[in-house]
Amino acid sequence: MSRILTGDRPTGKLHLGHYVGTLKNRIKLQNEYETFIIVADLHTLTTKPEKEHIQKIDENIRQLMLDYLACGLDSKKVIFYRQSQVPEVTYLYLLFSMLVTIERAKRIPTLKDVIRDQKIKAASVGLLSYPILQSADILMVRANLVPVGRDQESHIELTREIAQRFNTMYGETLPIPEALIGNESITLVGTDGKSKMSKSLNNCIYLSDSSEEVKKKIMSMYTDPKRIHGNEPGTVEGNPVFIYHDIFNSNKVEVADLKSRYQKGAVGDVEVKEKLAAAINSFLDPIRKKRAEFEKDPELIKRILAEGTAKARAEAQKTLELAKKAMGLTKLTE
């Protein structure tokens, strides 16, 4: 069975954008591949190394894991592990960094996006080289496939280059992973009509939001700015409310009726939003229920991560030994 690696930085609770962008696909993939999911806490240090942020990581991990499990990721099928508890990855990161020039590292397109979005005035060496650490994450477990969006495809290309150069220099040792870009992966617009739902923009509906919180956020959503009154024809295309209806409202007859009336000026925003709130709450109710059940066991997350991390570390130790042997770094101790 082919092996995949995917995961997230633990920055807190997940939202609907995460679900449609990655979680939905991961739930499907766990039944088709040997799946490793990394809780990438070391990667959080690239943009937030301050102690005040580090102190939040444990709670952020707990929230992330609860969302994973509540959405349907199964610890019996998935190996969940905490990056910082696998020290071998930093050794591999060091070895791989010797194979990448500074100029090549700077060509990762998403670096500029991170620096801009995080308002970073001077990037650290750690931020510049984080795609190399990401490559170490992937090659550490010898993943064959890495599910990513189009914006992350360049990271997988760097990983392929590192593995190919290593194999050329030291002999065939590492697999050459492929990017697995899902057809269903989409970017969900934020409630304020921005291009992407984002925690930093405060335009999210979280998977753990209460029904009251969901309704409040939906009722204040951005719609068609040209439509002042409910009896005026409105635009459906690109309208965030209808984008959400298309994704989360399973009653397609109702959605078609709302669109038709909206375009004719025969329905107000209030009715459209109220029906959307009902649809999203219907979608979230089973997730909330599962999350509440998992929260009853305060040791559950620790057990799952301990077991998964032990398995991931065993793979990392094997990979590191293979790499060191190929390079000739073990001869003095043999």
C-alpha cells in the first residue's frame, strides 16, 4: 500500500475552509493509503518563535486533534504524530540543507506570501529553510504521495529535487514522492467576502462553533454589495452566501429556488441567510456531537499522539540510518 504524509501546523481550531480544502479529502484517503498525519509544531516557530505563542501550542494541538477526530479521521487508520517529538527529523533536515542552495530556497513562491501575510519585516533563516524541514518530514516516513493544493506543489518539487540529488550522490536510498492534488480541493471564501477563509482575517466559521455562533456569523455575511433592498434583483455568481449554499446545503431544490428568487428580487437576504444557517448547523451537528464525546476523555489525545509518534519515530530512525549509511557517516562507529 502506498504511503502518504499530510498535516497541519497547530494554530488552533479548524474552520469550514479547512474541511472543504483538506479534511474531506483526507477522510477519503485514509481508506486508500497508509496515512501519516503530522502535527507540525516545529513549523509554527518559523513565524511565531516568541514564548507567549509557544505556550499555546499544547492547547492548539488538543483543539486540532479534536477537530480531526470529530470530522472522521480515525486513529485506527491514521498515524498521528507530533513533529517535535521525533528528533531524527532535525538531523535529516541538516543533511538535506547541505543539498540546497540559498538561491533555490528563495525561489519557493509561498515564502513571499507568508512574509507578506504575517507582516514579517526580516525573515529568519528558519523561515527561509522551512521547505527543507518540510522535505525532511516527507522523506522521514518515506512517503510516496503528498496531498497538497496547487499553491504547495512547489514544496513537493523541492522535496523531489532533494531526494534525487541525495540518491545521485550517495546511491538509491530515498523514494521520490509525488504531489497528490485532489480535484475536490477548493478555497472557501471568508464570511467577509475575502478570497480565503482565514483565522488572521477573523472571517471564519469554526467546526466547533455553536449553532448560535454560526447563525450570528451567517446573518452578518457579505452578499451582493449592489443589492440594497430585497426586492431588487441580485447576483448569485460569486456571492459568498450562495457559494456556501452550494457546498453545505444538501437540499438542492431549496438552493435552486433561492437562487431563482434572488435573481428576480423575490427573496430577501434574511431568508437566504437563515436557510444557510440551518443548513450549516445541520452539517456541523454530528461533528459537534462527536467532539463532545471525545472531550469526555481528557487523556485520549495524549494516548493517540504517543502511539502514533512512536510509530513515526521508528520510521524516522530507519530512514536516518539508511541515509547515514549511504553517506558513509556510520563507518567510525561500526
